Amino acid sequence: MRFFFFIILFAGCTYTSCQVNNDLGFSLGDLLQKNNGLLEDRLQKIRLVALGDGTHSESNVIKINIEIVKYLHEELGFNTIAFESGIYDLFKANKIIKDDGDVSEAISNSIFPIWSNSCEFQELIKYIHEKRGEINIVGFDNQFSGNYSTYESIEDLRLLLQKNEINNSINFEFLQGVFIRLGEEFSFNGEKDYKLFEIELGKVKHCLQSLRNTNTSEADFWLQYIKSTENLVNDYFENDPNSVLVADWKAKMSNPRDAQMADNLLFYMSENPREKVICWGASAHFANDFSTTNNDELRQYKPMAYYLKQKFGSQVYSIAPIIGSGTFGVFEPTDTIPDNLDKSIEFELSKKESYYQFVDLRSRDANPLFTSSAIEYTPIQAEWNKIFDGFIYIKKSSSTSLVNEDCFFRAKPKDMSIESTMDKKNNSIIEQNLKLVKGRILSEKQKEVPFCNISVKNSTIGTISNENGNYQLIIPISTEMDTVVFSCVGFETREVSLKDLSELVILESRDFVLDEVMVQAKTLNPKSIVEKAIVNIPSNYIQEDYNAEIYSRGILTNHDSVKIDVENVVKIYDENGYDNKGNITSRRIAFKNNECKFRMQTTSVAAALKPLYLERIDMVSTSPLLKKANLNKYNFKLIGTSEYEGVKVYKIAFESKLNSYRYSGYYYIDKFEGLIYINSKDYSIIKINAYWEYNVDKINKVGEFISDKEFINLRVAYKKNLNNYFLNYGNYLRYQKGVDKKNDIFYELEGKQTIYISLIELDNIDVIPTKQYIPSNSKKLIKDTLFWKNYNKPIINE
């Protein structure tokens, strides 16, 4: 009985993209008509309708449930949708939506991604947007499903008490650490923390009781949320879900969670006695009483709906989907729905021509004891009218699809009425009258200078050196009288005329350790320097739309043998620039497949090779390190200065105090540290070296691989173009060593992607509506031989 529990494991997963399934043509109107109004009649006087969705991964179940939601709201006055997602997550999402916030963003930050990240669910998000002000969304789960509970609820609590002038001695930092662990890892840390947690929670409850004197409604919600979370901690403390193998999971282990989910929903309904509620979640939670089944495991399980029926009786109507054939699965891969057993209700219904049918179990004339596979496709004999009130039969279903640009609902899309055309400008040079310049860059100590900027002065022609200091540059012969500029952090900028350029270029070091720098400590407080750099991001980095051209090369090796080697040139459209949201779309200009012996989705290491992993690489745009609110979560140390293009640069080491996703940008991290280089003149961030080390013990509990070691190294640099800084290059390396449990194969993977950005365009913006993903089978892409022959590419990873 794993599906309705292990929804929690999908909160931090990366999914493989796939195509949207075709709509199979059913509608609720047809369903109502073909069943002589039976469904409509049964729901007229109901206060709570629970819509089960099987395993969360059947596309047609989600579609028909959305149609029922629309009908219940528009025809029968149901104005609340209660999701199997976090109680606080949906509480805050609902407030944001009521305050005219972005519906898509609010839902993606609150509802479990197993739903919110599916194409099929986007129609419901759209409907909630259209009915803003009419529909409330709430959560009843005590598990944390989104960012609001995990990362924001403790700070929101602190601000609430501060606003109401309630003095307290609560250790908010400790509670924040606990909540991050609950949300990211679905676990609790042990007996010592448990005792401290109880003490701090006691303080919180005392403060909330004081708040009831002036703000009863909000205080009561917070008390319910704290009660719900306390029971979650008790459950994790007694029965750590991460220590239970899937094969050992038993349905009764969900009893504490189901009881608390019911309590959370009953609290909402008591606070809102006139609200009619639609529940959305796993079918198993919406079952009533499994005592009549022939399944020993289920007989020990007491679902959420059991408690709801105890309170509201026949005013609760629970509907479960049953399916004849097809597939199910969360995005990819998929499983086949087992064949229906002879004499099962699914088998009997499959004999009829109707694609979908409604079965009212309350008035079913036949023997209530029959076989159905309504619970995770397991054939179970039971008196089903004591478990559910109705079935919706679907003849055939298919798996859900991962959301993509084609199906993603966005409330206020940018005007794309002007058709975008392929930009003919790129870093490719006309074939005639070309000259290839090669060389190597070393320091005065004969050490290679990696990732040095090389550009022809007053032109768009440029490149960077690779890790060994080597570079190549294709130039028109007509530029031979021009000047080449070599600039790199920590070195004196050097200009050399092309006619005098030798193969070896020596740069003089301008890197100084701290004791060589005569400064006053107070004026160079490293945290203050970083804070000033963050404050200056809007003035240093463009906040408007722009286009750029990106060259990327990704190489994946296993035991030093090359498995993937791909090159891409893409044109990007970055909406609003460096607004820390990563709203980047792209169009591929050219592709080159040097080697492809590995499926791109096989591991996270391989997935990082996709073009436009830019969302991870561009740290100024997306890293939690560069958010002012997070500054206290890192240790900073000024370790010296460097020079870049004649300006002094501060070199500051950083390390995270809390290695959570909130502060590192990745899950299951043990260490996040690195160096950040900041221009002393304008406080621009011009270079970052970052390192993430994974906690392999945590990874091994949830993945298909047993990792011995896993880490990420990232180097990024920024360069000024006209009045703003932009990402110039990024070098991303992810290493993974271990055993593939499924195939019992030892592996040592190293995935490296290096990108170089050129041709920044601020005028005549080409609005690119969607992102082009690289297909799983990259051999399908056409190689543009002539393009690559003339393209002025850097010699990356060679």
C-alpha cells in the first residue's frame, strides 16, 4: 500500500519530460446524462465530496475529477477545495491568491508536485485563477508539501508575534532547522532534539494562547498547525519513514497521519460551518471502513474518511476511480494496469460500450460483496458500499505528463503576438578570409590560466581559455591590425596587437593574501561586503528583458570513458533579467553530437549536461547564497584581494551553517562552501567558485543507486557589457561514484558542462515563447556541418 504514503518522496525529485497525452474525449456532461442524472442526484445534499485519484498518476482520473470540481462549484455551491497537501502550505497559498498574487506560483509552492507538476493539473490551476475570490483552497495534510511550511512558516510566526507585540524567548533558528528537515527529508533528528522541540513548541503554544485575546481566528489556525506538526514529529520520531523499505511498508503505519488529516479538515469545517468542501487526494485516504475486506493489511488501516463519516455521516460522499486498462505512473516510466479479474466489477463494466460509468454504491441492488481493484490495482473482495459511496469507471487511462511550456498555465503571459523569427546573427563568421589563432595563457610562474577572457577590442569576437589555459580564436583577416585583450580575475589585464601576438601569453599575477593587504578590519567586514553586493544586484545586473547567445559543451564519462559529448548553440530570452526567478526560454541554433552512448535521463549527472542548465549555473540569478534574508545562514571570511581589469577585488570565503535546500540550492547536502569575488569599486559579483558535497547516507535511502561519493564543483564569472554585468562563462562538474542497485553495476560518473555567453542584445528583443529541451535520443537532431565549420567556439573540455 505504498502509493498513498510515498507521495512524500516526490517533493524533491527532478522529473524527465514527456509529451502530453491526447484528451480521450470524455466530459462530465456526458457522464451525468448517460447515468440518468444519478451522480447529480446523489451529490445534491452532500456537504463533503471526496474525489479519490487512485495512485495520483492516472491522467484521465485527474481530468474527470477536474470536471467534477467545476460542476460542484458552479451547480451545487461547493466553494472550498481541500487538498492532500500541507495545512500551512495551502493556508498561505490561499492568502496570496486572495491578495491577487500569482496563482501558479502559489500552487507550485504549496501542493505536492506529483500534482502541481503535471500537465493534467494545469487546467485546475487555471480554473482556480478564473474563480479567484469564489474558491478557497486549503490543505489537510500534516506533512509538509511545499516551500511555505518548510521555509517560511517559522519566520511568518515570528513576524506575527512581533506584529502583535507578544514577547517571547522562542528559539526560532532551532525550529527553522527542524521544519527544514521535516520538509526536505521527511524525518526528525533524534531524542535530544525531540526534548528541545517540545520545550520550544510549549513556548509557541503559550504565545498563541496570548494572541487569542486579540486575534482569535488566526491564533486558532496556528494552534491547529502546531498541533498537526507536533503529531507529525511524534510519528516520525516513533516510525521514521526513511528507515522503512517499500517492501516493508504496511498501511497501518499511515494511521497517525490519517487521523491528523481528518482532524485538520474537521477543524476547517468547524471554523467554516457553511462551507461545502471538495476533497482531493488518494482514494485510500477517502475510504471508510476496511473491516469487510479479505485483505489482512487493509483491515488494520483506519483511513481519514472513517473519522469524517463519524462526524458527518451520510453528508460525506466518497468517490473512487476504477479503471479497465491502460497505464499509470508519475510522468515516466509507466506501469501497465493489470488485467481485470473475471467477475470483478471492472470486468463486468468493461462489457458495456460506455467509456465511463458511474456506480452508486449506496443504492446498488446487487450483492455488496464483490471484487474490485480500486486500491492500487490490488484485487480485493469486500462489501465495497462500506468503503466508498461511489465508483467512476474509466475504460482506459494513461500516465500523467510532466508540465512543460506547451501546457503550463500562466496567468499573465507576455504578449507574443509578434511572431519570432530565427536570428541570423550569431558567433559564426563568414567562411571567406578567415584566420585561426591558437595559443596558451600562463602566469609568470608558468602555471596555466583557466577561463581567461580573450576578446578582439571594440568587436563582438571573443572566447575563453579552457582549464589548461589553451584557447583558439577564428578572426577575419581584416582584423589583423586590431588588438586582443586578455582579462582574468587575479591577473593584470594585458593588451596585445594581433600582428605581435605569439602563441604563448604571460599574465602577471595580481592576487594577494590578506596579510599583504593594508586595510582596517571594520571597513572590510566580509558579511557587509557581501550584503552590499546583494543590495547592488539591481543596479549592476540588468533587470530588463535581453537576448544572448550561449555555446555549451557537455561531456559525460564513466570510468574515464566518454559516453556523451554534445555541443549546442542556443539563443536565450531572459525575461526581466536578473530578477532571481530564472525566467529563461531558448531556441536552439545548432547542435553537434560527438558521442551518445548514454540516455540523457539516466542519472542526475547526465541530466546536468542538457543545454540551459543555466538555471543552476547562473548563481547571481538563482542562488540562495545571494539573498539578503539568508545572510545569517552563512559564515564569511575575507581571505585576500585580487585584481581584475585594474580594479581591486575582494576574495571572500563562505560556508553554509544549515545545509538544507533552502540555503544550498540542492537536497541531501552535507557541505556547501566556496569563494566569492566582489569588485571593490561597484560591488559587483564577478566570480564565484562553489562546492557542494552530498550526504550519501541520505541519498542511498531514496535513490536507485548506492553512492560512495557525490559532489558538485561550479565556477562562474561575470563580465560588464555596456552598463550591466552578465554571466560570461560557467563550468559545472558533477561527480558520482557507486553501484547501480537495479543492474548491480559499479559506476564512476563525471558530468561536466561548460558554457560561454556572447552577443548580448538589449534592443529589438526577440521574445522566445518556449524552451527547447534536448530529446532523450539526441541523434534525432540535425548537425549543421557548415555552421560548426565557421563557428568561433571556445575549445572547452579539450
